[in-house]
Amino acid sequence: MKKKHVIPVAVLSSALFMGTVSPAQTLAVSPNANTEVVQKKVHSEGKGKPFFVKEMQAEKQKSADSKAAKEFLNNNKAKFNMDKPEESLESANVTKDELGMTHVKLQQKKNNIPVEGNEVTVHYSSDNRVQSVSGQFNEAIEKEGLPSKASLSASESIKLAKEAVKAPDQLVESPDSGLVYYSFQGENHLAYKVNVNFLGDNPGNWSVYVDANSGEVIDQYNKIMHAQDYKASKGSGIGVLGDHRKLHITHKNDKSVQQPGTNFYLFDNSHEDLEGIYTYDMKNQWGDSDVQFPGVLFSSPNASFKDSYDSPAVDAHYNSEQVYEYFLEEHDRNSIDGEGMAIKSSVHFGQDYNNAFWNGEQMTYGDGDGEFFVPLSAGLDVAAHEMAHGVTTYSAGLKYRFQSGALNEAFSDIFGALVDEEDWEIGEDIMAEDARESGRTSLRSLSNPSKYAVGEKYTPYGDGNGKYPSHMDEYYDLPINLDNGGVHINSSIINHAAYLTGEQIGKDKLGQIYYRALTVYLTPDSDFSHARESLIQSAVDLYGDNSAEAQATEDGLNQVGITE
Ligand SMILES: [Ca+2]
Ligand SMILES: [Ca+2]
Ligand SMILES: [Zn+2]
């Protein structure tokens, strides 16, 4: 009998709750380590919910810029629960999209310090009328008397943050720390937001909020985004697929290496305005010993990378380029940040590592244990999933927990199914033979999410069925310490809505609508309901009111029970 493979993914149910702020660690490597932290922080709804208000301004404005946007908000301040929007909001950026709409994003500030997660965007139609306003604004912070000076120093905050997340000495980059106003459990703090990024077998890219006066660690969460997490076990592997790939590589004459001469590198510098596509070798280390992240640039003494050891690197390199081309051609987006940032991947991460992740800066792939997964870079949809996390980081910034986290995961799966366009499964090319034989032929399914079980520990939090949910009736009400509150589980409800819409209008239009929602309307604390408004509005922007596309978008969401 085959071993049963269980997927450590979480589940939850209950009403739609949003903007949940609570600490957690995504990696299921040592699930109990965080329980303690988690339990002392029970979330209660704070001020500042994402909103979306449709408007149609009667008169055209002379211009659509931050001054006009602030004036508009000032004239309607009661409606938006703002006191002094012209003082409390500062221009963050103004973009014009291909439909001629202008989006003026304003960051909430107090005493010149940003209010974390609170920004308001005024959307103008192409004839400069305010069409809608979205975002979130913390009216309590605006009115409350809060300290403007910190008694703690930035370096003290970094020390406390590193202790809180048990960071090793060796970090990916030196932590940065900056002052923000932060709302947690209904209390507002002047806090240092500290970023701590490290590798090892339990990598972390943590945001830690330290009260700037008391030194208390208010909140912490891990932004590393995993495909999934499986325990490694020994088994026989099948190596990566065997496709013959054409690659863009570079070579150089290297005198510093053991065998001086010309070396060839998985570094692609052939794309104009792109910093490059780089593929690195972690040499089966975890990044905490002799091989430091991101590893060494993958190289070969000749232009052919044909050893079996090369194969995960070949796939990572090739698939990165495919995903880059997708975002450029379909969405006119130049790389992850839209500005041509380098696309980096590391392969051979750790040993038998059954996962892939985006750590905030790059993609990382394990080799799999050969029993559940083959090397994970073999999946084009996996590469698209991970790179889409990067796009989300640089656009909506969806927080990686509860519903906003489930949206973050869902957008990654949806782009996975759009780039790898022939099917609606995620991970069908990375399943090892044992897994396939046990009936696990993909990691997740957008067309039929409920064909797979979520794993026993999540079952009690759902409807008892123990399957991935396809409808809000099957929603899993999970605590933060289980899959960050169900980010890989409840995502399947959104996945399925996208599938239902896509079957009606095709993947190209589906991609346009979802991409627009992600980059124009969604905000860090968006919940499913906010996503519904954002997706429908995006379809209306692109295809018109009452269009078949807008109808299909709404229909997909209705069918999974996201009706308002
Ligand atoms: Ca496929
Ligand atoms: Ca697929
Ligand atoms: Zn993910």
C-alpha cells in the first residue's frame, strides 16, 4: 500500500473577516515553535477597513492629480470618515493606465510618519471625473494624540526583532527599520517596522513591529510564500522531464576559478530594459553554511547544460523567461516590479526539499524528495505562481494571512494556470511517481479543488468534509498558526471562481481582468468581498457595464458564494 501523502495546508470557515493582523510563521517546518507567540495575540478588528466607493463625478476636472484628489476627498470628507484629508494624505504615486484612467494613490501620514497599510486611491475616468475611491484610512489614528518621537533607537529595535524571530547571525541583508504608526488589536502604536530576512532550513522574511517607546514586540509575520510544505523523506527520484530547451545564457573568460578559461552561465542579458534573468546553484545547502544565498551563478565549461544535475537549473531558467514574456506581452509589465528588476532563481536549495518559495526578492526551488515531488522548477505553473507572488508584492501588497493571504495565494495559482495555459491544475508536472500512483496528480486544481484532501489537522475547521473548498459554504475558519489562517486552502474558492469565469470568456480576458484588479484596485488588507468589487469593476473598466465579461466575472464569484 502506498504511503498517504498529506498536505499541510490550513482551513477555516465563518464569516468574512478582513484586515486581520496577527503574527505567524508560514513555514510548517516546526509548526509548534510559533504556537506560543500566536496565542498571546488574539486579533480584534482594528479601525481602517478596505473600502471601495463608486462615484461618478458630474463635472470634469481640469486635472487628475494629487491636489485635485485631496480636494475631492476634502469636499466629501464626512462620507470617507476623514477629518483633514489634505493634511493626512500625501501623494504616493500617480499612474495612468492603458484605458486612459488615472489612479492617484495617497499614503496616510501623521507627523510625517506613514500609517502602515493605509492608503487611499482616487480613480479618475479618462475624462478626469472621479470614478471611484478605494483603499483604507485609519480615522482613529488621524484624530488620536500619538507620540511622534521614539525613545527606542532603530538599532535597539532591530535587536529586539531579531530575538523575536530567532534569527541566525547570518542574514540575507542587513535588517532595515523605520518608524510607522501601526494599528493592532484596536490599539495604535508608534512602532518600528523591522524587516529580518534569513535562510536556513527554516527561512524567514519577517516583518516585526516593535513599539518605539515600550520596546514591546506588537506583531510579527513571515512573508515567505511557500508553494506548500511537505516533510522530506528518502525515495527514488525521476529527475526533471527531459525536454530539450533553448536557453539564453552568457559566457565569460574567467581567470579566478579552478580551471581558468571560458565559462558559460545561466545569466540571460538578452532582454532590453530587463536587468537580467539569473539562475543560481545552492549546491544542496540551506544557505546558512558555506554556500550563502542566492548561491553561485550556475555555470558550465561549455554551452550545453545537459547533466542531470543541471536539469532543475535549465527548467528554472527557461520557465523564468516564459513567465517574464507572459507579463510583458499580456500585461505590458516589465518584470516583477514593472521596472525591469532582475529575475533571480536558486535551485538545489537544501536537501530533498519539497517546496518552492518567493522570499520577497527571488524564487527558490528544492529538489523534491523524489517521492512526492521531482525538482519543483520543472513546473511552468510553479514558476508562474512564485513570480506572481513577486508581482503581488510590488502591486496590491496583499498581506500573507487570512483572506488577504488567500487572495495572494489565489492570484499566484491563477497566474500559474494562465501562463501554463493548457490546463487548470497546479503542479501536474512536478508530482513524482509515488504521488501520482496514490492519486495525487497535481498539487491543486482550479477546476475541481475539492478532489483533494486538505490534511487531517485542518479538517475540524471546515465543514467536516476535509476537502479543499470550492464554495464559501465550505470555507475553513483557521487560526493564524495553521497555514497563516488558510492561505493555501481558502484560496481555492477564489481559484474556482476564476476557473468558472475563464470557462465563459477564455483565459486571455480572464487574465486582463484579474491583472487589473491586482494592480489597480486591491490593497494590502483586501478581503474576498473587496476582491469581488475590484474584479467586477476591472471587468467593467475593460469591457463595459453589462458586458458579457463583467457578467461572467460576477457569475463566477456568485457561483462560489461570494455574492457581496
Ligand atoms: Ca501543464
Ligand atoms: Ca498546470
Ligand atoms: Zn504561494
